[in-house]
Amino acid sequence: MEKVILLCVLSICLSPVHTQKFFFSPKWGPIGYKVHEERDGGTAMDEIIKANEFHASQMLDGTTSLREGDIAVSSGRRSKVCFARSCLWSKSVDGHVYIAYSLSPEYSETETKLIKQGMENIEKGTCVRFVPWTHQQDYIDIQPKSGCWSYLGARGGRQTVSLQNPDCLQVGVISHEFMHTLGFVHEQSRFDRDNYVTIMWPNIWRDRVRNFEKFRTDILDLPYDYGSIMHFGMYAYSQNGQPTISPKNKDIKLGQASTLSRIDRLKINKLYKCGWYQSF
Ligand SMILES: [Zn+2]
């Protein structure tokens, strides 16, 4: 059996996030949540948090909720199957992993261009190729729904990736969501993360503590990647403006704003066994 990135401790019954508990103020967002203004540019996840906490509900519909801030999890049968095995996209005989996509006509030309840049970002140095959907059974349907989110890995059939416009239409955010689509969870949810970062629990907005869980994932024999596009920023879900994640090596910056790290590309090639691709 292939060992791949899985969430093996996800409970089947996800309790709905209590969205009704918050009071929203148009200027500041949910009470108790503080946005940290990064002086030198934040991470892709910072942008996602802003979009999802301020505009989107954590419950997408009656059966689908967001896990870790932007991973759609459905309580339906298909998700259970998906979380119990690999959920890899299938690989073509030519060695590439083709992901068919359809794109909502609601996106403007500029927005479409940005989404394609996000795809190119994933393709560069990896075996993944995005192709327009024609007849393929499994494909992603990119829609400007509420918030930025994706399901984890291939679910089988059509699956939505939500890229709300304009909030989610940044190349880094788009690439981050496609990494979820490929099957990757957030870097700091690695089981061994406590060797590399300290989670500052008292600083985390109480209603989002669950977003900092660890999962027993296959780390693919790759080093912990502080600079992954899948890493939360230092102030993710801070309730008081203080850091919520502190690297053990104090001088290191967490996360990535716009592009995949070298190790992110290696991760893709290892997970999909495309070892002959050079990563740079
Ligand atoms: Zn994410």
C-alpha cells in the first residue's frame, strides 16, 4: 500500500464550527481576532485567513466545513473514503499527473490569468500538469464561491476549488489551494513539528485552536520546511497581536507569500513518484 500523506486522526464527525457565536464588525472582522500587519509581506495563509475569517462561513453547507482554515471536509461517504486512503490523482503513462480543470465564466480575463499563473507555479519543476476539462471523470471545478478553500487530494468526480474574487486571486493563495488539491496539509501540522516550532497556545484566538492540530502524515523523508507555501505565518489566528507560532531557530521566517519552496516541489515529485524531475 502506498504510503502517502494522509490524515489518519481526523474524526469522522466534525463538530460544526460555531459561526453564530461571532459578532462581525465591518471594519475589524470577528471580535477576538486580530490581524497582524506584516511589515515585510505576509504569507499565502495570512491572505487566506483574512478572506475566510472576514467573508466566509466555516460551514460551507449543511455537511461540509472547513478544517485548518481552508480544507473542505464533508461528512459524506466520499470524504470518509478519501481520508482513509491516499486520494492521489492518477498518473498518466507518460509520467505526468494531469489535473483537468474547469473555470467559472465569472472570472475576468485578468483573474483567469492569475489562476493560470498559480497552475504554472505548481507545474514548474514538477510532473503535475493542469489541462482544461473535456471528458475526464475526475476534475476540479474552480469557482468564485465564498472564501479560498479546496478539498484534500482527489475525491473522485467533480470537486470544487473555491477562489473568491478578488480576495483569493493572488498567485501564492491559488498555489496554496492547489497544493491541498494535490493532497498536502499545512506544514506545521506535521507530527514532528514540535521539534521545529513552538505553538504559543495562549495567543491563539480561542475559537481557532483546532486549526493547530497535528496529524500523522507521511513526511516523505523531507526536512521540516519553514519556508513552505503550506506553512502558517507567525501570527496566524492571533488574538492579541502576539506570535502564535515561533520557530525554534529564531532567525527564520515562516511561510511563503507567492511561490512554492524548493522542498514543496520535492514533496510533489516524491508523493507522485516523479523522481526524475529536477527540483530547484
Ligand atoms: Zn491551507
